[in-house]
Amino acid sequence: MNQLINQYLQSMDFFISFHLDEEFKETVKSRHRDTFDYNCFSEGEKMRIDLALVFTWRAIAKMKNSTNTNLLILDEIFDSSLDGQGTDDFFKIIKNFEKENIFIISHKGDILFDKFTNIVKFEKYKNFTRLQQT
């Protein structure tokens, strides 16, 4: 598990050593020697750690064959603190998810239109959300 987490972190150019013990207590080492608490990192760095954990849990579930889904829904992943480089690194990872149905919900659609093959827009109309007519 720790190996997968660190592989995902490295693929997002975040070179820390992240370790979970058997009680799921984390040890985070920056430059592989200075120990840090998760809360010491910036919001963008925390998002990279969170994404690495999400991707790792999916991989473990698939390896254990207890759960294998081709659906991934991420809500407002780009509306938070992920910077431009983090966004690019995220897209590098999900390009490897072949035959996956990935839905990303975002309010920053105009900025990211060129990154997606299909876009579905919704709008608020009289206090209800509906599919936007194109």
C-alpha cells in the first residue's frame, strides 16, 4: 500500500515519503528525512496526498478482486487548491485509466474544456438543476 501511495505521489512530482502503519497513522517525510505532519503541507500538497490515497485504494480493491469498477467520480477536484502543475500531473495519471468512465464535476469548466473529450453542462433554473441545452 505504501509503495503504491509513493508511486502516485512521485508521478505527481511530489517527492515525499508517505507511510501508513497498521493503525493507519501516517508518517510523512520530506526529503526522506524530516518528519512532517499532514497539516504542515499546503492545500495543493494535501490534495496530491489525497489523490494518491484515492488512487491507491482503487488499485488495492482491484488487486484484491473484491471491488473493480470502471467508474470514478470526482467532485470539484479542480475547484480546490490544485495548482496548474498538479492538474497536469493528475491528467497524466488518469490517462492510464484505460476503459474507465471518469466524471469530473467542476465549476471551472471554461478553463478545462480542452482537457476533456466530452462535456456535459448543467444550469440552475428556477431553483432546480437541469441539463443545459446546447
